[in-house]
Amino acid sequence: MPSPDDQHAVPSPLSAIRRFDVFAEYSRQEHLAKGHAEDEAKGYGVWLAKVVAARRFGNSSAPSGRATRPGRTGEPGAAPKFRSLGDELQTDATFDHDIIDRMGAAFYEDVFVPAIRAARAQGKSYESIRDEIRKAWKPAKPTSR
């Protein structure tokens, strides 16, 4: 049975927190700040993180989902709700699976999001926080059976 102190313990991530995770969340929060809906911001954050990671590691898979132009389908100049990478749409569900489920919802909501929000509120760039913010976040040790 958990002790009363366990109820106030800060959750640990289920897996190691990557620069990718920090960048996706930082981008999600920036997109939200620009007035986009939550689902679009999540899709944009994970899409952008994957595009940047692919470029860094030399993956030539061209991203799609940029704003449409006159003469193409869709409203001229309008960005699609979700962008794709290869043949896969990068949606809010993708963000939830690739980011939140991987680190755990409790850690994401109680620790990760507030920490990145606070850093952004202080005017810190992604580059200035990407490594420092992750240092203390160690994955929870599996419990033995």
C-alpha cells in the first residue's frame, strides 16, 4: 500500500526524455501561442520535430503539408490541418503516441509541460534548454515481481 508521501512524489518518465521530445513540446506550445487549436498544435509539433530530426540524420524523405498554393487543391495559402511525413499524417494521436505515451501521461502533464512552459515564459529558446532541462529526468526503475 502506498504511503501518504508517495501521493506527493514527482512522477518520473517511463523512458528517457530526448531532445526530440523537448523540441516537439516546445513547438506545440509555440503553435498554441499563435492561436492554433490543440490538435493542430500537437500534430505540428511532432511533424516539425521529425522533419528536423530527419534533416539532421540525413534522411531524404521529403516532408509534405506545406501551405497550398493557388492552382492546387484546397484553399489558396491555407495550411492543412495535419501535415504528413512520407505517407503518414502527423496528428494529435501521433503526438500522444510518440511523446506522451512514451514518457507517461502523469510525467507529461505534471512535470514536462509545466517545465517547458516556464522556460518559454522566461524567454528561453529551445537551444538554451534542450539539454539542461532533461538532466534530472531519469526513467523510473521497473518494479521487480
